[in-house]
Amino acid sequence: MTPQIVKQSIKNSEVLLGKSLAELTAWVQEQDQPAYRGKQLYQWLYQKGVRSLSDISVFPKKWRHEMAGYPLGRSTIHYRSVAPDATRKYLLRLADGLIIEAVGIPTAKRLTVCVSSQVGCPMDCDFCATGKGGFTRNLKAHEIIDQVLTVQEDFEQRVSNVVFMGMGEPMANIDHVIAAVKSLNQDVGIGARSLTVSTVGIPGKIHQLAQHKLQIVLAVSLHASNQALREQLIPSAKKYPLNNLLDECRDYVEVTGRRVTFEYVLLSRVNDLPENARELSQCLKGFQTHVNLIPYNPISEVDYQRPQKNRIREFTNILEAANITVSVRYSRGLEADAACGQLRASKV
Ligand code: SAH
């Protein structure tokens, strides 16, 4: 009987990662095992990051052997590169052979993982490498959770923060992203406030996310101070006027009681002029917000430039004069092509 179960599960791509404690308990009982094995399985999956049921030493030998091939939902590391700043970029091979990227970013006190939410990206923002390769498919919740466990295992250190800023648009895959967020919080044990979901905005999705009242950080990729400029940089903005996006953000703040962070990629002479900073301050009036400026990281397809430091300083000063808190994110991992906007699966 058991080899059939293993075969069937592979065919249906039914995996164990992503299941809750209750679901795992029901699953072990279906396999004629006592309920308490569900708790054991849960701990070995999420806390020990086990890669095969055969490695769960507290399970009976015979059952471990029979279930050795049962898919847990783990990827394999296809390639890993380490940048001089210790950032590690991973190309991970999924069960269907597709490759995605995840990045591990260590600091003195933290280990942050930048996860992908899709294979490729449908949004096609002009300055981002991921969109240039097109879109293949959404990731399932377990494929997102796996990225965090993989980085945790490789660093031999607990992950403290997760940012959904890898390949893909999280709000275009909202159901799986929400399931992953909940599991990372409840099962892997990462604080909700240490989870950041970044979106360029899809009509109605921020509103949908708000209904879950998660205590996560929502980061919105604005990148422009007016609608015309935004449309020039972000094709999907044509169907989503800036005012509507900002209204949805206000609604999010009201429903969740959480702040929204805005991200703004700085492109020299395109959106980094003093009048852009002034216009942006106007847009964000009334928001208790934080703006994250990201000096552009070069990609080969387009010839945008990163602004000079003094221009970034001037942009920052104008926002700060309008009482907006600002941080400048000099992306880590540039040398490993692992910085924001540089992720693409074809780089091996
Ligand atoms: N799709 C989501 C998350 C992915 S990217 C989003 O758009 O928010 C995470 C951040 O990196 C986004 O703010 C994105 O605009 C930014 N980014 C993309 N390309 C970049 C580049 N070449 N240089 C710097 N930041 C970039």
C-alpha cells in the first residue's frame, strides 16, 4: 500500500510543507500512525528543516523506510554565489525543474531572506531584470516557505526577517503569498512585523490583503511622483491611477492600523529631480509613512543611471523637510547580481 501513497502524492504534487499542525496530524492518522506523530512531523519539518521522512529518527524504522520518497516540498540548491559583503544568492530548483532565486542577507544581528513569489514576473517594470525574462508561473506557498528554510539551513542561523522582494509580484499571487506569510509566522516562528510584502500595486489587492489584518509590513513600490512618469516606468500603472493606489494604501492603514512604507527607485535625471521630491511629498501628505529610496542597480537591458550621491542627498533633504522619514537602501549583493531588480533565473 505505502509505495502507492508515495507515487500518488508525487503525481498529485501533494507535499507536506505548508500544512498546519492539524493538517499534518490528520495526514499521519490517514497513514495509520498515532496522532502525536503529527506534532513530531510538524517540528521536524519546520524547526529542523528535514528533507526526507527517512531522516525523522523518532519515527518507526519501517515506516521511515517505506515513506522515504514522499515529497516534502523542498527544493534543491542548483547554484549558490557569495558576494564580498557575505550576501548569498541561491538558484533553487523546484520539483518541476524551474529555477527561482532567493537571497540571504546577513547583518550583525539579523538574517534576512529575500524570497521570490513567482517564477519570473508579469509586471515588466522598465528598470527591473526579472520582468525582462517574462512570467512562467505562480509559486505555491510551500515553495516560498522552502526558500526561507533553505537559507536558514545554509547559514546555520535562524532567519529573523523575510522580505517578499525577490522575483515576482506578490499581489499577483496573493492567496499563496498570504498562506506563506501565515505559515512563516505560525509554523516557522518569524514575527509578523519582521515580514515585509512589497508590491507595485494591482487594483483591489491591497484592499484584499488588508482584510486579513496581518501585522506585517506593507511596502509599496511607487517610483514616481506623478501618474505620467509612473506609466513611463511601470506599464501596469496605466490601469491603476496613482490616486487610486494611494487611496487603497490609506484604506490599508485604516483597516490594519499599520503604516505603509513606500519604495522609490532613484533613476538619474528621470525621477530624481528636486521637483519630483516636492511632488512626492505632496502625494504622501497625511500619510504617517516612511520612504525607502533605492539607488538604481544597473541591469544590462536598459541604460538608466544611478544618481550621484549629492543628488540623492538633496532628494532626501526635501522629503525630510516635509516631515517624511527617509532611508536610502544601498542594495547588498550587487557583485553577486543579487541586488534589488537584478534577479533573473537565467544567470548561472
Ligand atoms: N514586485 C514587487 C517586489 C519585487 S522587487 C514590487 O515591485 O514591489 C523589490 C524592489 O526592488 C521593488 O521596489 C522594485 O521596484 C525594486 N527594483 C526593481 N529593479 C530595480 C533596480 N534595477 N534597481 C533598484 N531597485 C529595483
